Amino acid sequence: ISDLRDEMEKQWPSLSCPSSDGTSFWSHEWERHGACSESVLDQHQYFQAALNLKTQLNLLHILTKA
């Protein structure tokens, strides 16, 4: 997923530790939430799909309306 790293740093930072490079956070996300999708999406596809959905859905706007 190295080709997604720049976009992930901008779009999916580790808010619990802003000084972190995100690697351990993204590893946790994959192990906890993404690995179960492995029969359909590999790790790269999982993170690419997450980034695409964030862009398409404007999650911050949705949450402010909730």
C-alpha cells in the first residue's frame, strides 16, 4: 500500500497520535476491520476502497447533519 501512503496520511491520519506516521494505526485497522474482507479485497483494495468512499460520501458533512 506504499503508493497510497501520501493520500492516507492526508485523509486517514491517526488522530490519537498525530505525530505518528500512521503505520501502526493502519495495521490495526486492517487486522481488526479489513482482514475479514480478505476473500474479496486484498489489503491494497481495502484501503483504496476506504479512501474512495470517504471522498464520495463526504463523511464529515454527514456527521455534522446527524
